[in-house]
Amino acid sequence: MSISFIKNIKEITQRNYKLQVIFGLLFSFSFLSTGQTALSLKFSPINIHPFNEPNNHLFENKIDANALFVVEPCVILGFETFVYDDALSLRFMFGGYGDAVSHPALFLQAGLKYKIFQVYRSCLAVGVGAMFHGRERWGNIETSVPVKGWATNGKWEYSIGVLGEIEYILVLAERHDLLFSVMYGLEHKTFSASIGYRFWISTNIRNPKKCGSCPFGGHSKGKKWHF
């Protein structure tokens, strides 16, 4: 199944030049950056579908009768590198999950994240970026209703959209953070909540501000706590 999906991604990206350019440029810039770099792992157990969904009768793991809350377990691996101080970063995410109709689904996301503010160990950040979303075709289900915005490729279908996120970060130690976030767009017109962990590979700040950001240490040394 996963091999088939990878082949479909290759075929799809070859047909979408703009998608290649966006992901290619962002990925290249990340390697040029010498700033703070981190890996993250997130888990999102439930999606919220607050808008009209013509296929909610197919949702196998719905919690309530109206299919507002649906169990759609998702694991997300993220790579993040900062390009300015400890505030602006490039981020890439790859996720795999079981969607609302219990079909396998995956997504790739590339975008920017900006830290709005930080108070001691608490941070609030927002992120937005382009997303490639693929899932096993819902059209193979007899009672499914066609939805605009999806293109088929063999047994899979895909869409290209935007994923937005608000993230709360609790700093645990110099290289360890706890993450809580709310995302919009993981699935079509859907909100998702997640919890995760972030590990810092590098804590050096690229293009630091003159005074740095409390509670970090030296101006150019990066994410360092004074315990």
C-alpha cells in the first residue's frame, strides 16, 4: 500500500510544476540555514468536522450521532529550522493516519512558523504552509458523494491545499519541548488537536537579535537555560 502511494506521489508531483517549485525551494533553504534545528513527533487522535460534510454517513469511527467528533488517529513527524533569530522558521511535516472512513491517508506539508510571544517557558506560535494530501479513494465506496477539489490517481486521490496551526510550546529543558496544537486543514474543513514532543538537534541562533530572547542565554549561543 505504502509503495503504491509513493509511486502516485512521484507521478502527481511530476505533473504539478508549481508544487515541485514550492517544496524544492523550501527544502533547499532549510539546508542553507545554520540556525536552530529540531525534530518533532506529534499525535492527533480526534478530528472535529464542524461544517457540512456530505459523506458523514460513511464515518465509521464517529463519536457522536452527527459525526462532529471522529476518531482519526494520526502520527506526524516534523523537521524545523530557524532562519531568523528564534522566531521565524521553515517547517516540514509528514503524517500518516486512518481517515474518517477508515482508509489510509498521508500528507506532506511545507511552510513557515512564527513565534508570537514567549513568557519564560511558555511560547505561542502560528504556522501556515502548502499541503499535499493523499488518501485511498472514497469514490470506491458505493454510497459516497463526490467532493470537489480531489483528483484521482489509481486507487488513490489527492488534493493540494493549505494547513494552518496554532501551537503552544512548553520548554522542558535546553533540548526538550512539549507541544500542544490546533490545526485546520489536516482533512477537508476539519480541525485537529495534537500533543507532541520536540528535540533540538542544534541550538545555535542564526541572525540573532541584539539582546536575544529571555530566558535564553548568550546572544548567539541559542536556546540555553540558566537553571
